[in-house]
Amino acid sequence: MERVRTNVERVIEGKPEVVSSALVVLLAEGHLLIEDVPGVGKTMLSKALARS
């Protein structure tokens, strides 16, 4: 889990709580709704998680 977190945080900087929440949901096999303004990295977060 730490290796995945470190890898994702290389792409998503300054939002460790969002990365942690996404990892918890991924490990729990749940669903995550990411709501935020455009241009803050929601798509990059999902792509980084998928590639990691």
C-alpha cells in the first residue's frame, strides 16, 4: 500500500488525504465519488491509481 501511495503522490501533489481515501476505497472494493472544481486532478488521480 505504501508503494502505491508513494507512486500516486508523485502525480497528485498536495492532497494526501484524497490519495489515502482513494486507496481505502480501492482496498475495500467500494465506490468513490470525487467532486471538485475542474482542473484539480481527478482524472489524473484515477489514472495514477489504475497504473499503480
